[in-house]
Amino acid sequence: MKPGGFPERIWARRWPRIVFLAAAILLLATITRIGAPLPPAGPGSGVLAVSPIALDPADPARRRVGSLVFLAGWRLESDDRRFGGLSAMHVEGNQVTALSDVGMLTRFAVPLRAGRLAVRFDPLVQGPGPRSPKWNRDTEGMLVADGRLWVGFEHHNMVWRYDRATLRAQAHARPAPMRRWAGNGGPEALVRLSDGHFLVFAEGRDDGRPTSAALLFASDPSEPGTPVRILRYQRMPGFRITDAALLPDGRLLTLNRHFSLFGGISARLALARIEGSTIEAHSIATLEAPLNVDNMEALSVTREGGRTIVWIASDDNFSPLQRTLLMKFELRE
């Protein structure tokens, strides 16, 4: 007899399912940030090991998924415990500036091939409360522009602004409409529009509601008292927004995540416009098995030779069950 009294033949049939469910439960725990340890405070430097990945491991020649054309992808690993948890990202030139969900700014060059890359770690020392416990630095959204960083803090439901070079805090606010947002469903994505308005999206709860909250600020949301208008983001069933970026033509590109014990993780890219009080998005691509996908949380948009380039990265929650992936696509509608 096997453990629990199962006959040998029944155990042989059931053990793969039991192992899968155990792994899925552990994965769900890390995604909900139950047990992720707090890495060393930094700052410092480290090394990344870079391994190229295919869009579809079973069909390495595959390049297309919806409106996205796969250009390159990499798995990033490091022995340095400060690396991981990437929840927001800004790609500029050949440099990646990413922010982890423990308030660690992580900077490295865009990979070109398999090998090793230098990585720089700089913590956001200033923020709501002391750095420990972890939720005081649960940074989920980031916007980089004009030599500054805007950062969204979950749990505190605040937006802070930093000098990009020194990482010194310049301003911070907890806007009144954010104070009612769920502690683990707060500011997840920040976008500055071409007219100077700012959009801040709440991740929201995984409760099946058709919409989640979004706020349209007349100007800088880190300045107390900035006028704000309450909007709603129309969810795709089963998905929650994890990041957003502005396209050159003024439309919004949103990154959305789905997780279930039996379906695993998937990510959906969607296009949207701000019209009225509801932001409605329509899907343009879905990353799901058998494609390479993980807990995709970070999004950035760049231009190369007239092409719109979409960058997506995953948050491994500092868990050995997950991976840090960086993927590069061309948007081709």
C-alpha cells in the first residue's frame, strides 16, 4: 500500500495529478505573495545568466501570436537574491530599467545572446514606512519620464515620485479614491498620456467583477490635491490588469494576467481607448500553454525603425517554481 492507503495501481494513476496540484498550490501562494522572502537591501551589482527561449518550445520556428510577431526571448537567472519579482519595466535604447515588488530598481542591458550580463541593484530607500515588512515596498507600477520615476505602492495605495538619477523622493500622495482600493489590489499600472493626464489602474480583486477601478488625473498624481476623475476598466473575463503602456498613436496597450489551478498561467495583451467613463479593451494576443509564459507583469513599448516594439517581462515572486522571462515582440495589426 502507498501512503494514505491507496492501492499500488490507484497511486500510479493519481500521483501525477497530486504532484501537479501540490505545485499549483505553491505557485498560487507565491503569486498572492504569501511567503516571498525579503531580499537583501542592496545597493550593489550582480550577474545575470541569459538563456534564449523560443515562443513555442514545441515549435521553435513559430513567430506569430495574434497581432504580435515574436522577435526574441530570454530567461534571466541570478544567484543574487536581489534579482527577481519584476513587476514594472521601462526599456530605453539598449537598457532595461525594471522595478521589483520589493522596491528594488534593477538595471541591465538588453540581452543579445546567451551568456552573462552585469546587473545593478538600487533600492527605493524612501517610501511609505520602513522598508521592512515587505508590504511597505510592494511596488507594482512604474512610469519613467523626464528624468523622474513615478511608482505605485500597493497596500498603502500611494503614488510616489523620485528623481531618476538619485532615487530621492520628490513628492507623494494617497489620493482619496485610492484609499478604498484593496490592499493587495491597488495601483498596478501608471501611464502618462500625451496631453499630460495620468492614468492609474487598480489591479482589483479576483472576484469575477466585470470592471476594476482606474483614475484619470489632470496632472501629476504624486502631488496632493491633483484633480482626479474616476473611471472603470472593462476586464476580460478571468483576467486582471498587471501593466499598461501608451502606444505612439495614443491608444493604450494593457497587459492582463489569468491564473487557475487547472489552467495554469496565461497573459493577454489588449488595445483600448479612453472613451467616456469606461476603458474598454479588446484582445490582440494571448500567451498560454504551450507557449512560453509565466506570471507576466511588466510591459514597455519602444520604437525601432518605424516599428512598434512590445516588451513583456515576468515576475517570479522570488520563487523557484517560477521564471523571469523577458520577451520582445513587434506589434503588427
